[in-house]
Amino acid sequence: MRSSLNGTARSGDRVRAVRSPSLVPSDSAGLGFGSRIVLGDCIQVLDALPPASVDLIFADPPYNLQLQRALHRPDDSLVDAVDDDWDQFESFAAYDAFTRAWLKAAKRVLKPDGALWVIGSYHNIFRVGTALQDLGFWVLNDVIWRKANPMPNFRGRRFTNAHETLIWASRDAKARYTFNYEALKAGNEDVQVRSDWFIPLCTGDERLKDGAGRKLHPTQKPEALIARVLLSSSKTGDVILDPFFGSGTTGAVAKRLGRRFIGIERDPAYAAAAEARIALIDPLPEASLANFTTAREAPRVAFSSLVERGLVTAGTVLTDDKRRYVATVRPDGSLMSGPQVGSIHKIGALVQGAQACNGWTFWHVNDNNGRLSPIDALRARIREEMGVL
Amino acid sequence: MRSSLNGTARSGDRVRAVRSPSLVPSDSAGLGFGSRIVLGDCIQVLDALPPASVDLIFADPPYNLQLQRALHRPDDSLVDAVDDDWDQFESFAAYDAFTRAWLKAAKRVLKPDGALWVIGSYHNIFRVGTALQDLGFWVLNDVIWRKANPMPNFRGRRFTNAHETLIWASRDAKARYTFNYEALKAGNEDVQVRSDWFIPLCTGDERLKDGAGRKLHPTQKPEALIARVLLSSSKTGDVILDPFFGSGTTGAVAKRLGRRFIGIERDPAYAAAAEARIALIDPLPEASLANFTTAREAPRVAFSSLVERGLVTAGTVLTDDKRRYVATVRPDGSLMSGPQVGSIHKIGALVQGAQACNGWTFWHVNDNNGRLSPIDALRARIREEMGVL
DNA sequence: ACCTGACCTGAATCACACC
DNA sequence: AGGTGTGATTCAGGTCAGG
């Protein structure tokens, strides 16, 4: 397999562009001037690049998921798992060795003031972060990608795995890394951008499909995520390197944002799809580059947050407006009526024998004057604090 | 077993309860029955506790590298790349050794089905997560505490560090850990709780002050955060251990929520402040804390018992809710569909060509009005008779 | 054109009691 | 202790067909 990846390379030159490996920057593949996709093993390709030649690296390495068995949704449909060969490692030690090897090679090609982003999940991100630190990278932030629409936990055995983690690190502690603070703040209603980013998954038209209409790549990232990475920590004209290029999202975003890129990918099918994808991208007019706003928070408020903040205390007895029914607040934000436990809505429906009930308007607390006040009034106070109306 | 929890203090031990190290559980310090604060080094105290005696551990370990002079010698630290900055490697190695030592000691005192939470930031959480995995803990989720009111980044050189990371891990991959899924969902608008939690910092009256009005402890965590941890992954009466007790937030929340706790703290001033703080806590009313039976835990009912009791008679034809499939009840409680005979679940799956099927909710009978009613409703009547809801 | 509802899908470490 | 059978469990958002 490995030989086929670079079998066309000349002796002593394992680095080759998918197409037109010219010696000067060109754009015959439509990737943008100075940009290219290189087919091959990422460590070998990195080792063949000149040292200190890259401004920023974005890496989406294998996560080393350790899936035990098939998973079905409650409707019995099968979850399309990431079970590709490239994500299989024998042990944590094997994964660590792989991680240290590519990080070390990546560090060599970074300019002295360069920086690196890596994305991962709890399966691998701790290994990556530890390796980074051991190799002398200097962590600047860990950033949370909060998924707007994550896959639920179908068996109800854990919290919804609703985020992934990115680590942003400079080459070393002395590096004068790029951070476009003012532009980010200006695009964020004049508030500093936080370390938690709320961005939807890559779905719909943005998701690349194969000939049969199936997803081309199992882990394609949303362009909005990469755009925020590049806009925050690179400049126009910078060279961005992605050692696990996959479907080429980094290249697509880099081209659109006026950055150059080097994408390394060992699967020829992915590399070809990426090339075709990126060729269709039109760079944005320079004037328009740095505008993004953070997504609005979902205005949903959990009853449990009222309990957490002490607006309603556990043990409080709620009633309806005519004091016909009662229920007791539990510390987890559920309600109890006799032996029944459930949400404010479920228990509201249950005590009335109704199909459904809006618990926010149904249930009331006694205010200081002995008058009843709906819990919805308390929710409004939380929303005010959140800045959401 | 419970008496042995506090029967190990001997003269010469550095393990000592702050007050009243009695041989039986007591509450002379007002901490709640079975709860206590132990003064001493966390590893030594952990080693003196009986094995497999703790349900849940919550740990907020130090990450300040200056604390390392008190750390233990490196045990199995990995010697790796030769070009690393030696000083830095040394300090990380010392932190790793400390982390592995306390995690190993913590694992010993956990019950087989116990679990552990650790909180940290990008300075230390990767080291902790790696050590956890290497020691055989099984990560269940990483959870993001999104701070409602984080400290801004004053110099404008990074993203606002607006979150901290918690790792929730069971003692090992086989552990049947506690997760109060239904109650959490009920308190969250009937939507399962995600891995990102939005909670304010500990400020105002909740923040403990010293005599001069300065904050008593530099990293006091909000009670709301700990409450969500304990409510999600422990039961009333469980023993919660906090090896870095500090200002005693874990104890305060545990007492309020009807859990027992063991707090280990090496600073007598913190331990004393924690004790005083916790003594003032009133546990919530028992009515709001009662454990309840979830659908998973409800006693099994055999379909044959419905037939035996005449709730369904042999020969009845069952259908699904859309009357697409039929099957006939046999006197032994099995179903027959054509030539196939099997359980309500097996036949339900078979007629649909599905992997699995919950026969209780799939199959229906015609009630007196000619409407369909799931056989699960009949099971509920049996469970009522049994006194279980 | 617009609405409704059925159907599909996403980096997932997703049982457990009983014999 | 290993094999077997029961039976509990999903959210947001997109597409697409049909009215």
C-alpha cells in the first residue's frame, strides 16, 4: 500500500504534487498560487519539506476511537461508524508513538513564530496534548467546538458527546505567534472571542458525496470551524499546512481566505476529491475577509438551571394557579408527584391527566406576599442574564 | 466495612481527622453521618483507607508546578526524545509522577463500579487524562464547564479562557457506573444533557472569605458545578471522596444532597474552614432526594404471566400500531407468526426484519372500543399490583 | 408557492440479568 | 464465568415527496 502512495516519486524525492509538480509555485491545478496537495505518508512528506517554511499547521489526526460493537438507533437503524483502517491502533503506546512522530516532524517545518492547531476528542486529545507539551510546543488555548447538532447518546448511558477539543499551540514558548485580536473582537459585537465556539456539523450541500450519494469522507469538518481557526491565527498570504488533508477542507478555506496551503494526504481518492473541490473555490475579495459573528445561543433554559442558581430551591412545592395540584422540586431539576418523577412538563400533564402541558406556565411558586407566580417569570430572569430575550 | 473507614488512624500516623476521629461513624462535627475531613497528604491518606470503599471521587488537583517539591519520586516516567528541553521535561515528569501516584491510590479505594471526576485546565488536563487512561480508567465523557462570567484576557493575546475541562471516568471499562439519565433529562426540558455545561463562577456570598475579606481559597469551585456532578453520577447515601478538599465545596454539596463524604486536605486552615462551612449546611428534605425506579430498574414481568392472569387470552391476535403485522398468542406466552414461534421480542423483530424489537411497546391488543392498546399497558397493571411503578 | 410530515444522518469508546 | 434472551433507548437539521 505504502509503495503505491509514492511509487511515482523520483529517487530521493518522495514529495510530489498530485498534479503538475513544478519547481516554482504555480496554479495549474486551480488550487491557488503557491498551494499544493502532496500524496504520501505525512511523516515522510514532512521530513522532505524545508525546515521553518510553514506559518500555521492545522491537523485533524486519527482519533483512535475504540468502538466495541455495532450501535443502533432506537428506531433500529445502524449508526455508520468510523471504523476505517487508518483509525485502528494496537494500543495507546502505538498511538503515542505515531503522535510524537508526526508532531516532531511538524515542528521542524514550522517557522520560529509558527503555530499549530490539532483537533480531537477525549479518545485521543489527552495523548496529543501531552505529546505537544513534551515536545516543547507551548499551549496557547484549548478551544471547544460546541456542536449545534451532535449525534445523541442513543442508549442513555452518558452525556451527549456534544463537543470536540482543539489545541492551539505555538512552536515554543518564545514564539511571537499571530493572533488577530482586534479583528476577531470587532466581528464579535466588540466582545473578546471566547474559547468555546458554537458551530454546526458539516451536513447538507457542504458535505462531499461519492458517486452513490454517500458521504465521501467519514470525518469532514465544517468550513466555518476551519475559517475561524485561520482567521484568528494566520494572515493573508501565510502558508497553512494540513498533514491529514482528507477531503481538503483546510485547503478550501485557505484558498477562499487568501492563504496558501500544503495538504498532505495518503489516500489518492481523497486527494483527488480535495483537488476537484478546491478548484471550484473562489477566493473572497480581500476587503471582506475577517467578518464573522458568533452564533446566537439557543434560548432554551433548563429548569435545573433555576434550581442550580437558587431561584427555586429543591424541596419547594409547586402548585398550579388554582392550587389544585402539587409537586415537589428535586435538586436535579425534575419534579416528583407521589412516586412519579419527571420533567415540569411531564408531571404537569400527569397530574391533570392531560396529554401535554407547558410546565413553565402551569407550575407556580408562592412569592413573598403569599401570591402565586409562574416559574416562567424566573426563567425570564435567567434569560436576561444570558443576554437572550 | 464502614467502621474500618475511620479505624485506621494510629499514633504516628499523619492521618488524622480534624476532629473526633471516633471508631464509629458519628456526626459530632456536624458534617453529616458517616462523613469526615482527614488532614494529611492525599496519597498517604488514600493508602490508609480500605480498598473498594468509595463510590465516587471528585478531584480538583493542583497544577501549579511550584507544588512539585512535595511530590513523590518519578516512578515509571517515560524517557523519550533526546532533544527536549530538559528542565521542562523534568517538571512535566514530576507532575506526571505525582498525578499517577494519586490516581493509582484513588483507584485502589474505588469500588469496582466506582467512578472518578477530575477537573483541570489546559495546563494539566492532558497530563491527567493520559495518566488516567494509562492506569486503566475508562473515560466516559469529557465535560466542559463553560463559565458564564470568565475573566477576560487582559493583554488580548489569546482567546478568553472561558472554560475548564472535567473528565468523567469509570474505574475500568467493565464498571457498571451510576448515571442518573432519566432524572437529568427530566430537569433539562426532556432533552438529554450535553457534555457542555453553562455555569457561573463562584462569586458573591458563596465565595468563602478570610478574616480580612479576601477570598479564602484561590480556586473555589461553584456549588452548582459539583452538584451537577454528584446528581448525575451518584446516588443518595453514596460515599464521595475528594482528595484535594480545599474549601470543602464537595463536602458542602454532598451533605446538602444526602451523600456521605471523605475530604482529604493537607492545609489545616482550609480543613478548618471547610468544616465550619459544612457544619452550617442543611441537607435538603428527604422527599426531594428519594431514589426512584427507572424503567430499566423496574422488575421484569414475563409475558406468560399476562396470559396466566387472563389479561391476554391464548389465541388473541396481536398487531403493531399500524396493523401491518399480526401474531397469535400461545398459551405458554410465546407468539406465533406463520410457522415461527418465539418471544414477543423475537417475533416482533422477525416480522419487521429488524435486528431487535421491544415486544412490549410493539405489540397491541384491541380494547373494548376497537382501539389499539400496547401490551405494555397490561404489564403496567401487573406492576401496579406488585406495588412497583 | 408554501406547508407538513416522513425519512435520513452525524468522529460513538452507548447492557445487563439470569442461568 | 460465559452464553443467552430480554428489552430500553435519540436530537437537530436537512432532504424530499405529497398536498
